[in-house]
Amino acid sequence: MKAFLILEDGTVFAGTSIGARREVISEIVFNTSMAGYLEVLTDPSYAGQAICMTYPLIGNYGVCREDMESKKPWPDGFIVRELSRMASNFRKDITIQEFLEQYDIPGIAGIDTRALTKILREKGTMNGMITTNEAYNLNTILPQLKSYTTGKVVEKVTCSHKYEIKGVTSLSENGPLSGQAKFDREAFVNGQREMRPSITKELNGKGKRVALLDLGAKDNIAHSLAQRGCDVTIYPAFTKAEEILADRPDGIMLSNGPGDPKECVEVIEEIKKLYESDVPIFAICLGHQLMALATGADTFKMKYGHRGGNHPVKDLRTGRVYISSQNHGYVVDTDRLNPGVAVPAFVNVNDGTNEGLSYTGKNIFTVQFHPEACPGPQDSSYLFDRFIQMMEEEKNA
């Protein structure tokens, strides 16, 4: 069946319908990852957006549910050059076409994704419609596209109530696992994601106790902490700071998430209270932006954002450059940063935008990129170790 991608500037791409056959309006963004399309689809930060994958062949290794970053995919739509109808992978559960149909995600294949990416780079991120209606009317559609906003999407992706993941050490026949521990993705609490270790050994509460504020958290954030022995308690995004602090965590993590950070007014007010506490804090992506806003800094929308697994960031403390996984359309404005509150800690090597902050006189550091990766390189996973060391030093102070 024919399908069309209509951009708000009037550009129309014609292709073939994939996934669900329904019409959708969304913000169109592109991701440069060569692999990891399932992790991209199940990243809650994509809520309210339709993704264009720049790599030309998507779906060739199918879908392995064990690699999902949350309980379901979140994007509004999926745009590819070519969708592989057959998947060659001994781990696969279903094909990506079946996956898109199962979760009612419409998409389009067979378009020139390179041309689309060029348009988004030159003109900036814009809204678009995926439709199978061959009798579409641009005069009717374009005003709808221009008026579309993603809205307050954090409340859509966060968990509904508090739950806990115990710290574990991962085991295998040949010793510790080097990568991501295997988790049972059928273990949900009232429909919310809660991962239980399958090949693991519990530490019975001997690790650090971390409070993770779920703003749209990828599962591998909690997993990365649990694999380092931390007991992780996950809280809904709108949890009061008093409740989190009353549980006496050794450290607090602010997760990634979707949307415009300035719309998270209620969350920002609670983060201000967390900032005033003496509890060590580590924040990622949206959490990084919200901490900046909570302490008087500003954020702005980028022209087309950073989305992919190949973004170089420089650690200003060591001078080392790491290749990072990223997914964001907003960035902290360092021109309006008070050095008495925070100073830049990481910078993007490509465009010089801020990639992290270190807070003056506080046990707080934040990064714009994803140290838990998946998909993407795990160069910066050492930041979780830095966070644990910071909690240990605070405990022994």
C-alpha cells in the first residue's frame, strides 16, 4: 500500500506503508545509529516523535524482546529507506514489521531518507504526517502540522508507582558477564516495567541505595546500577522530594526522558529541593536539563538535535574524548550559567554544545549523553562508577 510523509514546509515523500495503517502527526527527527533500532524504538525519550533511521537497511536481525529498553515502543512513527522483511538472527522473536503492527505504530519505507535528513539538518526539526490517504489535501494538512506540539509527554512515559530492583552480581558459566545482565521482561508490576535478574546473585541490600526518578528512564540505567551492587528504587516523575528523601537514599539519579524540559514545571520544583539536600546526585539527559533549570540556568531547542551512537564528547577534567550514545533536542545554555552554581564538565566535540555540568560545592554532576548506552558505545559507563565512589565518599565523610 502507498504511504506518504508530508512535512510542514510542504515537502512530500512517497513510499510504502509499514507497520500499522493509520494516520499520525508527529515531530520528525533522525537517528544516525547503524544498529540498535529496537533500543531506539523502546527508548521513552522518543515519545511524541517519529524517527527517521539514516542507516539504509533496518530490521535485518529482527526483534529480540530481551533487548527492549522499556515495556513497549514509544515513537509515533517509523521512517526507513528499506525494511527487511526477513530477519536472520538466532535470538529473534518476531520481525520488525510484526513488532510495529503489534504496537500499532505506523511507518513508511522506500523514501530517500538521506534527502529527508538533509532537509531536517538545513531547515531544522519539523512536524510531519504519515498517511496512506492518496487524496490528501495540503491546504488542510499543513495548518495541522504547524500547530502540533508534543505536549507534556513525561507523564505519559513515567511509571505509575514506586518499585525496587535489588542489586546483583551477574554470573555465567565462565564467570561474570561482561555486558548487560539478562532480565525477565515479563515481570511487570501493574503493567509497569520491573526487571528481575535471571542469572544473578542478590547482594541482600549490601550495596548502595539509589533513588531513580523515572522521567522516561531506559531500563539500562537501573540495570547499570544494579550490576554494580546498588539497590535501586524507581519513583514516578511527579514524586515529592520529601518522599524520596524520607527513604534516606545514598544517592539520587535523575533519568532521561522526552519533551521540552521547561514544561516539567512541577518536577523542577521538586528537583530544587533535592539540590538543597546533601545527597549525591547523578543526572542524565532530561534530568541534566531539569537540574540546570532548577538551579537558575536556561535551556534552548537545538536546530535538529543529537540522536545516534557516534557523538564525541570531551571530558574537560581529563581531556579525554569518548564516543557517546545520545538522544536529545534541547541543550543547556552555558552562556547563562552561573559559575558559582555549576561549571561545564563535558563538551560536544562536533558543535561545542554543553554535554555535562559539575555543580560547585555539591556532590552533583550531570551529563547530556547516555553512559548506559544500548544502543551505542559504552565508553562512558565509568560515570556510574564515579557516582558510586561519590556516594561512598559522602557516606564516609
